[in-house]
Amino acid sequence: MLRILLLRWAIIAVAIAIAAAILPSVHVDGGFFGLIGVALIFGLVNALIGPILRLLSLPLTLITFGLFSLIVNAVLLAITAGLTDNLDVGGFFSVVLAAFLISVLSTILAALVPDTSG
């Protein structure tokens, strides 16, 4: 269980690092430990606030055929940037683009890593 949690934490950290390297408006300060801290806070925000926002935005998500979930992910990333000094994201569109990129990258990386649950 702990191994899976650490593996997912590392996947999110790598996805955030790649997004920060690709997008000029996303900056992660503090080096390796800053990145790990940002990934930890992002995971906690997703786990604690994410389900509430997804439930509240369910009607809009259904109307837009799931496209509004991208906005929810952007809001969660903006909350993470507000909670930590190590993450700086630009305006609205750069947060949406960064959230999209982090979602896609974490999905790809999770598919490449073998399942360790069994």
C-alpha cells in the first residue's frame, strides 16, 4: 500500500516537473524537495477538495460531456499554487493548459509503470 502511494506521488512529481519544463508560465522553485512538496500538496488537494468540487460540478460536467472536469483540475492546481510558495502558475489559460498537461502526463506515466497492487 505504501509502495503504491509513493509510486503515485513520484508519478505526479514527474508530471509536474515535465509540465514546468514545457510551459514557460509554470515555475517550480526549491529544486527536488520543492517539487516533491508541491506533488504532496497537489495530491492532498486532489484527495480532500477534489471529490467535493467534482460532485458540485457534476451537472456542468455532464452537460459539457466531461470537458468541465478540466476546469475542475485547473482549480485544484490553482489552489495548490495558492497553498505553496514553490509553485507559480500564470493566468487562467496557463493553469488550464498546465492541468491538462499534468493529467495527460500522469495518465501516460501510470500506464507505463507496472501495476504493483497485486
